[in-house]
Amino acid sequence: MLDHGVRKYVNDKLTQMGFDTDPYGAEPTLVFILAAIGIAGISYLLVHRVIVKFVNHAISKNKQSWANSLTKHEVLEKLAALVPVMILDVLVPPILTHHPLLATMSDRCLGIAVIVMFIWMMFALLDALHDIAYLKGISRRMPIKSFVQLIKLFTFFVGIVICISILANESPIIFLSGLGVATGLVMLVFKDTILGFVAGIQLSANRMVSLNDWIQMDEYGASGTVEEISLTTVKVRNFDNTISMLPAYALVQSAFINWQGMSDSGGRRIKRSVHIDLTSIRFLSEGEIESLKEIRILREFLFERVKEIKEFNESFEDVHHAANLRQMTNVGVFRAYLAVYLRAHKDIHNYMTCMVRQLEPTAEGLPLQVYAFVNNTDWVFYEGVQADIFDHIYAIMPMFGLRPFQSFGGHDAVNIGLGSQQNNAAPIGDQIGQ
């Protein structure tokens, strides 16, 4: 009755203006459609220009991260754009009741438009939630982006099904049940997505990797910082600024190294050996021991060791042979010196393992390994400390009568050749004297 009365009133006005029309003719219907568009436009201006503007102004005064994220992704603006489409979806189809084809087409098109605008708004909201999770550090512990992408994919998939059902004028359940028959095809198409999602859950549950972790995966040539964990890939910025894109499931199926534990511990390990020439290892004389006592950090060790060895040797009556006596070796004293030197070093971590140990001798000599932790995990700082320590080691070795092992090289051959030439050039009498 209301529709009939309104149409009769509009038709009477059109008749007064000189239009001889039917209440359900084209002219009154066009007027109603223009009126519906006008109402939708006014509602959009009211919501967008007044309500959304007021809410954004209130949000701008809030310094919270969630407020900035909602403004950045224009969530409220996209919600405001949904309002006029919904109004048109309510008003236009009844207006076209006496035009079945147009009514059906407009109803379905506007229904699809509502679904599309709703999905657009949902995507913006999900992006805002992802930003909030990132700013609050939640993304570091959980692969939030993977979940966001999965929800987007699911929303898009459901939206497609609903749109198809609207066009076909059938229930969405019929299409969803039909997809059950094509499960194999769905599994094939979304294989990487499913594997990536499952891998993301495993990575999160087992705390295997998080954003900003330093990981190394030799199989894919990746060694750098994790910048992004998405539904199907993990983005790693290598130290040469190249980008490696790793399949998310590869981190679960293959071995990789996560160096973040080292960074969090506050100490970075030095594990390097210096090879000592075996022919330079010998016992120290009393004069050499007295000379080494002038090294301040070694003085206490030498006094205690000399006292211990002296008491041991005095307990034997037959001390004529050197094999019966305990003596200090230059490599043993050198190892003790390095241990004290590392403990006194300002850049070595005092609460982590620190030792100098002998490894099994090889054809390259006796490996003397430094095993300690630098108290700063910065790469440049760590390399500088390690280099300084080994610079000192190589430079001070001759003071203990030790020589580092070095393979025979071209420079050694040149020196031998020059020595032979000098011997050949010397007078015969000198050569005989030599």
C-alpha cells in the first residue's frame, strides 16, 4: 500500500508536469531510482564526511599503535563505502518489481557489489591487525602474516562461492558440497598453501624461527636476517643484501641454523687454532723461567708451578737423569699464559667457557685452540677482537721459543736459492771453514 501510494503521488506530479505515464512506467521508476541513488549518496556523505571524519579526528589524538594502523589502512573509509551499496541493495530491487528482468539483474549485481565491498573492507581490517601485531612484537613470536594471508584466502574463496551462488540463484551449500568431489584438485592447487600454513604453525609452536632472526640455510644459499614470514615463503635478507625466498615448509623439512640464540646470549664464540711447529717444543731452562717471570700476568702461575715441581723433584733421591725430573715445557707455559691473557681481556665474556686446549697433532703441527666468547655479538666488533687476539698470539710466540707451523712456500725457496748463491760465491777457504 505504501509503495502504491507513493507511486500514485509521483505519477500525479508527473502528470501535472505534462507527462502522461503509468504509475509503474519508466518515468516514475526512473524517479525512484534517482531518489534511491540520492539517498545512497547522502548516506555516504553523512557517514564519510561526518561520522568517519569525527572518529578519525578522535583516533588521531590517541597515540596508540592500533589507532594509527586503522587510519593508515583506511578501514573506516572502506566501511563507509559499504553503506551506500547496502542501501541501494535494499531500495533498488523493490523499485523494479514490475520489471522482472531488471529487478533480477540489479538484485544480483548489487548483492555481488556488497560482497566485494565487504571483502575489500575485511582485507583492510586484516592488514591493520597485522600492523598492530607487528608493532606490539606479536609477529616476532608467531607467523601472524601467514594467518592473515590464510584468512584473506579463505574470505576470498568464500566470497567467490557466494558470488557464483548469487549469479546462479542457488544455495552456496550446493557449490561447497560440489567442491568435496574435487578435493584432489583442490589439494593439488593449494598444496604449497596448505604445506606453508602447517609449517607456519610448526615454526611458531616450536619457536624455530621468528622475525629478525639470523638464520643460515646452506641448501638454499641463505645466510641473513628473516624479514618476512608469509603463508608460503620466508624472506631472508642475506648479508650481501641479496634476498632469498625460502619455502616455508623447507624450514621444517630441512636442516638450518638459527643464530639468534647466540645474539640473545650476549656472547659470540671464538674457536680457532694456531698450529705450533713440533720441533720448537722443548723444556725451559731456569734462566728462561726467570725471564718469563717478568711477565706480570704469568708471574703467579710460574711461582706456584716452580714450587710444585721443586717439591716433587726433591722427593726423589736419584735425580741425575733429566727423565726422572718434572720440568716445564715452553708450550705448557705458553698455554697457561694464553689462558690468563684471555681471562684478563676486557672483550672476553667472563661468565662463558674460556680455555686454551691442545688438539690431536697433525701433519701441520700441534693445534693449540682458543675457545672463548666475545662479550659483544656485533660481527665487525667480534672479528676485530678475534684478529687482535691472534695478532698477539703470533707475535709473542717467539718469546716462548715456539714457532708457528707454515707450509713450505715460494718465498722459502727464494731464500734457500739466495743462500746457495752466497755460499757458492764465497772463497774456497771460507767454504772449508764453514
